Amino acid sequence: MANDMKYQAAREADALHRATVPHAVSARLIRARRALHVTFSNGVEMSVPVDLLQDLHDASLNDLAEIEITPLGNGLHWPRLDADVLVEGLIHGIYGSRSWMAAQMGRVGGSSASPAKAAAARRNGAKGGRPRNVA
């Protein structure tokens, strides 16, 4: 009897969670744009370039096309790549681990150009440039 009550409570909690937290109901690859398109339970649809997603950026279109939605709809899985993406991460713009995201941001930030950065580069160049590394 106690197990039946726990089971029923768990089912009710699951129903409440599914009603209030968006989860994936469909996911597909848009080959022409190399983008992941996800439809959520609340009707929201979003597309994300797969090249922004950790573990997917170098994958072939055939491998990317096979997408599974986890039973609760809270994750996406690519069986050929053994790669996973959390739906909540997609919603919040988190496309990989913290260290991977930091590396991506640093790569983009380091390549940015601004008048101040250009002026500093000119000043360094006038001084003979960056010092050489000594082995």
C-alpha cells in the first residue's frame, strides 16, 4: 500500500513537472543550415547552429541527423556520436561545459578589434613588437 502511494505521488509530481517545465517534443537537423531545430512542449521552437554545440561541431551531417529525445524530454542524444545536450542548456544558451564555453568565449573575445586595441598594437609595434619567448 505504501509503495502504491509513493508511485502515485511520483506520477503526480511528473505530471506537474511536465506541465510547468518546457521539454523537447521534437528535434531534427536542418541540413542546409547545419542547425538543430527543437520544438518544446510550450510551443516554443528554436534553432541552434550545431557548430556552437560541444561534441557536435565537427560531426558529419549523417551522424547529426540521428537524434533521440530522452524519455522525459529533458535531453537530446546522438547515438552515433555518443553525445548529449541538455534541453535546459539550450533554453539558457549553454552549449557545452563551463570550461568549453569559456574557451569559446576567449577565442572570440581575443579576436575582437577595437580602436583601443588597435592603438595598443601600434604602440607595441613602435617599440619593436612583442618580446620573443625564450626556450
